[in-house]
Amino acid sequence: MGLLLLIAGLALFLGAHTLTTMRDARAALIARLGAGGYKVVYALVSLAGIALAAWGFSVYRATGWINVWHPPLVLRHIAVGLMLPAVILVVASYIRGRIYTAVKHPMLAGVKLWAVLHLLANGDLGSIILFGSVLAWAVYDRISLKRRSDPGAPPIPVGGIGNDVIAVVVGIVVYAALAFAFHPLIIGVPVIGV
């Protein structure tokens, strides 16, 4: 049951995010619902997907864990170390500077790195489904960005190296919060000192 809930949640969340790549369908929905209505429905479907996937993964971990392979401990250490640049890339997508300019799509790069690292560090079926699905979506989304003819969202101004310093500092703080608070308390899996 847990895996089915996880897959249903991923279908909702990633389905909503895939819709943004289908520009004609997205435009038709915006015309029908209005920009505000579209954003509300998009947010609600995305949140429902996250909640359902989290619930499904929780049920799966408690009742139906299925090991596919046993990753060596060194892969977990590598994942912990490389999560810092993954978090910095995500932050740099909002605090835009030279990192943003060099990477072009740091959000997707950070999500792809996050997914790959979690695939390397976890060998169970639920993790493979969760992180593999997110990785596949991020690769698809990056490819779709190359094919879009419209500009997408309004441009956000890009700053200089000062924004990069801020992105790195904020990224370090977020990384520490994820490693020391979020992951052990919410996910139930400590990542530091394992």
C-alpha cells in the first residue's frame, strides 16, 4: 500500500510540474481558470502530491521495506558531502549571480544532483522509485527547456559575485538545517555521524 501511495503522490506532483512543459495545455488552463486560479490549483495539486508521496513513503518504510541492493558506506559519505553543492545550486536559482549564469538552470542541476546522490546512498525499492522518478522528471524538464519557444516566467535580475556569496552562505545554513534538523527529525534518518 505504501508504494502505491508513493507512486500516486509522485504522479500528482510530477504530473503538475510536467504540465508546465506543455505550453499549449498550460495556456489553455490559464485561459480557463485565470492566472490566479491556475496558480492555486497548481499549488494545491503539488502540495497534495507531496503529502501523498510522503505518507506513502512513510507507510512503506514502516511496513514494506524492500532492499534491492546494499550501497557501500562510502557512498553515503559522498552523498552527505556533495549535498552541499546541490543545496547551493537550488539557492542560487533564487539568489541569482554568476553561479546562475554559468549553470543556466541551477534548480534543475541541484535537483538532479540531489536525486543521484540519494539513489547512490539508498538501495531500497521505495527510494529507487522516489529519487529515480524525480531524476527522470528533472532530466525531462531540462530537455524541454531547450525546446521551448516562449520565454517562460518573467526574467529575474541577475546580480554579480555578491549574490553568489549570499547564495553560498544561505546554502550552507540550509544544508546544516537539513542535515542536523530536518533529515533526522522529519525523515527519521540521521545523516551526520552515521
